[in-house]
Amino acid sequence: IHGANPKLITRQIGVVPSFGRDDLGFHCLNTVFMLTPKDRSPDISYVMGLLNSTLIATYWKNRFYDQRDRFPKIKGTY
């Protein structure tokens, strides 16, 4: 999965996740979460747009934000 192409990545620290697209298959260590599609439907750019939406950010902040001032973790139930 580390060298998957394409994949979506997001940092592990922050109030809400912010996803980016990796089309080059860079190897990622344990500082990011990686999402890879099982097939090409729906388009990965569409999924990234949904995950970066204000609606998802609001939901995430209300449901998973750990209220830390320093290094809030983007972790929750997988």
C-alpha cells in the first residue's frame, strides 16, 4: 500500500483531516494515513473532494476532535 498509485494521504496530526492525492506512488511512512481505491469507481478525485468538504470537516471536528491545543491527533474508530 505504501507505493500504491494513486492514493489519498492525510496527516495524523491536526483538528480535521486534509487529504491530498499521490499519483507518483511515493512511499509513505507512519506519519500519514493512506487510502487506496479497490477499483476505479468512483474517481479518486471525487472521493478526495468529498473528504475535504466542509460537511465532513464539521462532522469530524464534532465527533473525533480530541480538544488538544498541541498536536491534536486525527485518529478515531477505523
